[in-house]
Amino acid sequence: MSDDELQTLLGGVWQRLAKAVEDPADPWRLPALGVQGLNGPSVRMMVLRSACRTDRVLTAQTDIRSTKIPGFRKDPRVAWLFYDPASKVQVRATGRATIHHNDELTRRAWPSVPETNQLNYSTALPPGATISDPALGQAANDDPASAFANFAVIWCEITRIDWLQLGPQSHRRAQFTWNGSEWLAAWTVP
Ligand SMILES: Cc1cc2nc3c(=O)[nH]c(=O)nc-3n(C[C@H](O)[C@H](O)[C@H](O)COP(=O)(O)O)c2cc1C
């Protein structure tokens, strides 16, 4: 397969990621996001909020008070994991995260967060806080200003993509590495 075909494959990955953002039925809309937490590796499901091939950026949204935030600050390297059980395609995307909070980017993103989701950011206690009853962990008020104060965007610049497809007869794997000006592509042993 030529480099052109690998670049087409890469283009298809970014296209699919962008489509998944808009499609609640797409399993790539719910990736796992891994980071080096304060107490070792940590991983969680996230909703993919944007995917931009031109900027090589994936984003997610979270509560600035969540325990993952100090992890990103300690070590900004991140790993995203996407899997589609129908096509048996796994994509791993790695890069570096920047946390946006109370800035131009979060102000632009906030209006497109559905009101019911905005409420998730207005719990009195931070995510992960110990409570005596689950009811105490629910959003206590509907004050959009206090909710926005906790809203953060995890903005990840991607520099490596590992694509793997399991097939009935054979498996295929390709790796894409951003060298600062272009994506270098290679087939690798699955
Ligand atoms: C399907 C699903 C989607 C989720 N999406 C998000 C999300 O977009 N943002 C978020 O902060 N947490 C999301 N969560 C919750 C996280 O997985 C995690 O439990 C939470 O962010 C606290 O993680 P932390 O302790 O690592 O900060 C989601 C969980 C599930 C099950």
C-alpha cells in the first residue's frame, strides 16, 4: 500500500472522529481518556466534544474541580482510546492536554452545552468528594453563572495515532506520527 493510501486512512480516521462528535450512536463518541494521575495511571470514559484534523485537536469537557485536573497539570501527556465493535477498529491517539478554564475558549463552548448538562457543573461539592447520601451529589441549584465557573475544556493536541483493525483472516495496523509539519505514516506489525 502506498503512502497515499495510508494518508487516506488517516483522513478517514479524522473524518470519523468529527462525525462521532455529532452522532450519539457512534461508539467513537465515548472514548476512554487516560492520563498520568497523581497516584499513577488513570482512565475514564469521556464524551468527545470536537475533533479537528487541521489543528490535530480533540477536546472533552469536564468540571475544573475534578481530580483528573491536577493529573493533567502534573503531566499533560494524554492517551485517547476509541473502539468500534462493528468494524473492529481500535484507534489510540496520544498527545498533550491544555486545560482551558474561564477563558475565551470556554466562553465560546458554554452556550452549546445543553442546559441539562450545564447543571452537572453546579454541584455544591467537587466530583469525587465523599458524601453520606447519593442525593447530596446532585446539582443543588440552577445558577448558570456558578455552573460556568466550574466548566473546563480539555484541549488535546494529537501527535501520534495508532490504528488497528482486526480481520477474520488478517490484522492490519498503521502508525501516524506528527513530525512538526506533516504526518509520517507506516504500516506496523499488529
Ligand atoms: C458514558 C460516560 C460518559 C462520560 N462523559 C464524561 C465527560 O464528558 N466529562 C467528564 O468529566 N466526565 C465524564 N464521565 C465521567 C467520567 O468517566 C469520570 O467518572 C469523571 O469525570 C470523574 O473522573 P476523575 O475522577 O478521573 O476526575 C462520563 C462517564 C460515562 C460513563
